[in-house]
Amino acid sequence: MVTGPLRIGVAGLGTVGVGTVRLLAEHADLLAQRCGRRLEVAAVSARERNRDRGVDVSEARWYDDAQGLAADADIDVVVELIGGADGVALDLCRAAIKAGKHVVTANKALIAGHGSELAALAESAGVALGYEAAVGGGIPIVKALREGLAANRVDRVYGILNGTCNYILSAMRESGRDFAEVLAEAQRLGYAEADPGFDIDGVDSAHKLAILASLAFGCRLDFDAVHIEGIRHVSPLDIDYALELGYHIKLLGIAGLTERGLEQRVHPCMVSVDVPIAHVDGVFNAVVAEGDFVDRTMFSGRGAGAGPTASAVVADLVDIARNRILPVFGIPAGELADIPAASMENHFGAYYIRLMVVDRPGVMADVTAALRDAEVSVEALIQRGRNPGDVVPVVLTTHETEERAMRQALSRIGELDTVLEAPHMIRIEQL
């Protein structure tokens, strides 16, 4: 059993990097007790050497070039906290693994884009590739899927994977304010980046979903197969109608095996107020895994921030210190399956549709004719009052139908001269 210190090199001293260094320092004795050896930051790399970050790294060797960590013979583990799917982060991880060093990362874009390659390299080199911090912040969902639920065949995994979007949708529901106003507030509070596109357009959630799908279904990562929609088009009107119909709107990432292949999708969903995930609000994340023996399990917690993410980074370091090295995605990388991607056009489900129409005779006849011709069955319709000549909202919910048919109907409805905006569609998810 190894008893000497685990010597760690940290690349990137941003929010998560500083949080990781602080956690390792503050809990040094506790971690040593739990691991049987000390976890020491031996070297660091960042852009600005003299910047005051609020943590003491004076005892660590400094590298202006992160590649120096990979070449340092006195480092056992490289912690990559630089970010980015390619470039410096990818080069560093490849170099560290080839040098026989363990790698821990919080970089979901890197793992989603290159996880299969890096897993094969790590397993061939006999080193660990830890990425607990890449999904769900402090939620230990990687360990749960890879170890805690290893006895199960997982049928579906889904969740709220982005705290920024969840905060925005929750605040819109609670306050009645529109998307732009709440986004600006989230930016002021530090919940959203100055350029929030990766979050609000669903890309961040899609990175995480691709990772979860590989873990859950033992398949190669296929980020390009994820269907991605964001939340820019969700309005207070949609949120109000959702409440009236008994739903909350959540941006979900959903992956499941179907007869058509592996379905991976990120988009706003209407979820019943009767299910627990509907009540996960604010900046919190939640992941649900459905297994054949365990049934349904839900994990919830803070999905970002220095503390929760650092906690996940150090959890991987603890496993390495204990010499626990497992297949990166639960099974050997060479055995990961190539599962065909299910086309979104073949998705089968129910839908919420909101139209802004000119209130005049014959409008609903034209709308229902388009739905009828596409073989889409209406479940419910909401149209209040009569304001002849005015623009009024009309809301429809449908019975389950194929997405191809739904889009065909919406295309025809959008061409009607009485429909003044593109139809707004939100999928209704049965969870």
C-alpha cells in the first residue's frame, strides 16, 4: 500500500482551481486520515503568477506553461481546470496520461468531445481519468452510475443539468418577469456568464448529458448526436399556461434506449407538478436514473460554484490516493458500444403549442384542419374570451404523436395569415 503523499499539479487557478487548493489545505488532516496518505499541491500553473487569489501557493512549483506539469517527474496527478474542449486542456491531458500520470478534470466539454479517446489512453497507461466534477457540480452522479448502480440495467437517465437555466426559469415563474430581465439579474448575481450562450442555448447541458449517457448505457460518447434546444423562446405566458395545466417548465437533458436507438435530447420540458424534479428550483441541479432493479433514484445538489465543484475534484483525488482505479466509463474503453442515434423526428410524445392568432371566424377550423391532416390529436384547448380582430393567444395540448407529424402540422399552421408569430412548441414529458 502506498503511504507517501499524493503529489498534485493543478492547471488553472480560476474559481474551481482556487476552491480546490483551498479545500485541500483546509481539510488536509481529514483527507490524510481518510486516505492513509497526505494530498499535497506540489505544483501549479496559471496565466498570472503575481495575482492575489486568496490562497497560498508559495510552496508549490510554478509553471507558466501547463505542459510543465505533465513533464514534472515529481507529480503523480494533474488536475486540469483550464477549460475548453480542445487546445491547451486536451494537449495537457494527453501528455499527462502518456507520462504515466493520473488526470482529474472538471471539463465537461473536453470529456464530451474526447472522453472515449482519453479513456482508452488512460486505461492503456494504467492511470485514472477522473471527471466527477464535470457533471452536476457537487452531486456524486458519476460514482453513483459507475459504482452504486452497477448492478442495474439503466433504462433512462435525465435531469436538470444547468443551474443558470434552472435559476432563470424558476425566477420567471415566481416573479412573472420576462427572460431578458431575469437573465440580466442572473448575470449581476454571478449565476450567468457575461456571454451566457453555452448555458441558455443548452450546450452545457448537452455536454453533461453525453457523459451521463455513456456511463448509463456503456456506449461511446457521441455529443454530435444530442438534440439541443435552449430556453430563449420560453415566455412568461408559457409559464403561466404551464401552471394552469399542472406543469412546471424545466430545461432537461434526457437519454434513453428506444427501439430506434439511443435518444439524447436537451430542451425545455413541461413536467407535472406531482413529480419531485419539478420542485428543484434556483441554481440547483438534479439527476434521475431509472434502473431495472433499483427503480428510480434522484440526486440533487448545487451544480456549480467553487465549493461544490472542488468537492467533486477532491473526491476523484481521494479515490486515486486510495489506489482505486476503475474503467473510466464503467466498462473497458474498448468495449464501449456504438449505439445508433435515434432521430428526433421519430421522437414520440405529447406537446404544448401556443399560437398568437387574429381573433376572427374560421381560425380554429384552419388550425385543427392542419393538425388533423398530420394525424395529430388535440387533448385540450384554451382560448379565453372574444376580442374580434385582436391578437389573442390560443393554447393546445396534444395526445402522444410522432415529432415528424407535429412539425409538419406546425409548419402548415405557421403559414396561415391569421397566425402572427411562429408557433411556440414545448414538449410534455412523462416522468
